[in-house]
Amino acid sequence: MGTEEPKPAVEGKRLFMGGYEVVRADYFPSHERPAMTITNGKIRFNTACLKKFEDVEYVELLLNTVKNCIAIRPCDKDNPNAIHWGRLREDHWVVSTLSCRGLARTLFDMMSWEDEGQYRFSGEFKVQGENKLLLFELGEPVITKTVEQIVVPKQPDEAGEDTEQEQQEEIVIREKVRVNPPSWATSFGVPVSYLEQQHYAGDWDVLRPAKELEDMNIITTDRLAALMKEAETIMEGWTKTA
């Protein structure tokens, strides 16, 4: 009798894929997938991001400090929070490198990132009817940093001994290295069973237009001092009645 090759387990009419993982697309860098890069007080979205929103040149950036996530949504040019993230020139998108030193500093402190390095994040494009949204999770950046190595070449002279001048020569070699998130060391991607059950049920209220609260605009320095004085008076009353 010949040996038969094992056949994949089949549940009903579906192939059982237990134990498989969908390998992360980040292992195969591509300019066709949305990506955001933060470095040196600047932020940049690649051309793929601009193409997802088609003819949109202005967007709003929203930050969720609980989920550590950045959301990008289209907006009008006249929006007070509009960011000109790119322009369409002769049927070609030209991305803009945006200066955001204050935001970058906040993100670096919030996420405990090192000051040096380029932090790159893959984006997820979400659609609900006519609504479009780009999401960037900040928890697993791919970091590119420049590493310096000092090399001392050793070249013997004719007598087979190193001269003093040759021993003092040093060459500094700079190279860029890519550092993947630590969690990638234990998996190659998302389990298939989890992926089949996963669907985006996020908070689509993120697309609700931003609105300033009028009450927040009336608190001046004098008003704040008056409120603090009033609070102190109330607390003194508590002390006397205690």
C-alpha cells in the first residue's frame, strides 16, 4: 500500500485554516498602501493616502489619546482646522511635508518614543456609505534610524607590523536600520480565525463635524481668578463648619 498525503481538514464546505496567520503586509513595503511618517517635528502622508480620498486636498487630524490612534477625515478648505496635506498638479498628487513640532513632541512624550528615528505607521482605510476615514494606530510603529559604526582598518606594513599612523585611522560608517515592533517577534500577523471574525465597528461619530463650545471661550484670566477665589471661600466655609 502506498502512503497517502494528509488532506486539509474541511468543516462543511469551508477549508479549516486553524493555526494559520495572515502575514503582515508591512514585511513587504509598498508605496501603494496608506502610510504616515512622523520624524523631526514633521508629519507626512504618502501618495496612497491622498488617492484614497480622491480629490480631497484638505483634511482634519483627530487624536484619540485613549486608544492611541490618529484619524484623518476630509474637510473643506475653509475649515479652521484644515490641513493642506497635498495638492493635485497635472493629474499627479504631490504630498506635503507638514511641520508639527508641538504635536510631534506631545506624541513622542505620550508614546515614550526616542527622539531620534523615523516612525512609520500603516493606515487602515474605512468606508461607510459616502463616509471615508483613515486610521493610524500608534502602538506598533516601524522605526528607521541611522546607526554609526567606527571601523579601524588594520593594514600591516611590509615588515608585517602595523605603523602608528595606520593604527590611529578610523572610518565612520553610517547605515540606516529598520526596527520592527517587539510584538512582531512572537507572531507573523493576525490569526485567520480572528481575522474572519474581525470587522470595523468603530466609532463613526469621529466624522461628526467639530464644534467649538461657546462656554469655553468666555473663561479669561480674570474669570479664572474669580472662580478660584470663590472656590477658596467655599472651602473655608467647610473648614469652619467641620
